Amino acid sequence: MNEDNVWKCAAIDHGVTIFPNGKIGPCCQIQSDYLKPISVINDPNRFSDLKTPIESPPAACILCTNNEARGVESYRKQYQPSDNLPGIKYVDIRNTNLCNIKCRTCGPHFSNKWAEELGLSVTIKNQSVNEHLELLLTNSLEKIYFTGGEPMISRDHWHILETLIKSGLSKNIKLMYNTNLTLLKFKDKDIIDIWNQFNHVTINCSIDALGKPLEYIRSGTSWQDVSQNIDRLIKLDKNKFTVIISPTIGILNIWFLRELAEFAYNNNLMFRPILMDGPHFLEISVIPDSLKEQALEQLQLADSYGVMPDGVTDVLKNKIINNLNSHLFDHTVRHVLLLDSIRNEKLFDLLPFKQHALDNTIHWFAEYDT
């Protein structure tokens, strides 16, 4: 096949993402049914079946093709290695579901706290990477992405960093994180001391709201701890550290988007929202007609701070206006109320759901009775 007519993505040849179920893919955006056993990690052609004709992108890459079609920068476009020489250049470590909180938008696949709450017999899933470090941590490596679970409580995360420092490779490596930012220390180790020995560090702070709404949406979070940790990050050298407020936008937190954008603006932080892509009943496409105006107002106010990335506001706006999943809104309400009851929280009281529920559920019974 002519190379000019092939679907091109650097992750196919140079990326490896390790999942807690013992599977790997070229990136975190790949469809789950494509994932392969970690036993093929040594094969340099492990993902070459994704090199399809350019006019027929692989079905496994639908998240990137969809983003590119609607004008949002895709993962494929974001990842550009410094050269095209052979070797693994980008490693994504999400090899465990070990986490210290239980976000309402998550589940047992990425949080053992969720598994414990559901009473599952196996709560912690972990794919050890230690036996593969010789392959992964080489001179070709340029970037490592840590997420989870929560990377700051993962022993593998700390071991990898220490291995890179001892080998002398750390000074050439860029690190990237998704972290709930509830802690920056592990036992006697302070992550900022370790980060200073690397080329550059990007910290995506998974913060969906401020204050009490955050504590309810990401159950187990302390806003006091998170805000103190943000204060530490703000003081870091901006030439070496990039701090990003990265909320996952769905029906639970669109109502707090303005104050989150204002927080990023006031603290001179990058703001990079992620559009939730499941579960469907928590996406912004669930917003009913009666709440559209309120959601669009929040979006407009957030956009007024000038921190929203290009194209994202229009995508969010279209999702709200079209509200293709509004028929799932009753499921949303049940989900919120059930977790409020189980966790002794009051997120429902902070959302504009109550009046809608009264108007469309309880009042219906009153009309039926007459």
C-alpha cells in the first residue's frame, strides 16, 4: 500500500497504552474491542493493522475521526514525536484502577473505591509493567502519560520515575498527568521534588467544579486539599510546568462551568474541558428543554473569559441544543438521588433538577389523581 494513501497516526508505530485488564493499545482513545494482550508488546508491528486506506479510517479510531470532523483537535493531531525513527516514544500508563475517590461519572473499571461500594469480589485490578520497563524506558522515549485510577497512589508510577532518574533518562523525558490533585505526596516522597528532575511536566487537573459541588461530583475529594495543591502548582516555573484545569463536562457540572472558567482565568491557568463520552445518561445531551437556557447561559458566561479552546464552545452548545439523549433524563435524576442516599451527600440540592422533577413527575401524579 502506498504510504501516502495510508491512515497516519504516530501512535500506531510509536505509542503504547497499558490498561489494568492486561491489554494494550496504541493510545487511550482507541475503541476497547480493539485492545490486544500485553504479550504482543514486543512486536514492533503490534498495531500495524490500523494502517488502513486514508479514505477508510479504522473503526477503532472513531473518537479521533469524530473530533476532526467537528473541528476539535484530536489526539492523533496532538501527538507529534520529534522524529520518525523506530522505537516507542510515547507510553501511557493507566495500568491500575487503584484510586482514593469515587467520581460519580466513573465506575469500578477505573476506581477500586467504586468496586468496594458495589461489593465486588475483586476490587483492585493491576497490570504490572515492571517486566516491560527495559522495552519501554529507552533512549527513544520522549513522553510518559500517567493516569489511573489515581497515579499519585500507584507504586508503579513512583518506581518508573525513580528508574528514569537513576538511568539518567529523566532529563530528556516529558511527563503528563491526569490527576484528581487530592495529594502531591506519597509517604516520604514529594512529587514536585521528583518532577524537577524531568524535562517538562504537564498536569491536567481533573477538577469538575469548585467547593462543595466538586466534593459531591468526585466523592471523597476535599476541596481544601485540592485548592492548597493548586496553590503549590501555581508557584512553579511556567517554563518547566504546564498546569491545566481539565473538567469533564456533563450534565452534573455544566451548571458550575462559569465559576470554573473564572477560576482558571484569575489564576492564569490553561482551561481544557473534556466532553464526556459516556455514560450517556450523564452527558450534556441529556439536558431537557426546560433547562437548556440555563445551561447555555453558563456556557456563554464561561466563554466570556476567553479561556475556552477553539471549537469546544460550539460543540458543547450544539450538544445542549440538540439534546439527543434527553429521554434519559429520568435515569440521570435517579442516579443522582441514589448516590446522594448511599453516600449521604446532597448534590441534587445544588442542581437545577428539583423543579423539573417536581413539574414532570410529582405534578403528573397530582394531575392523574384528579
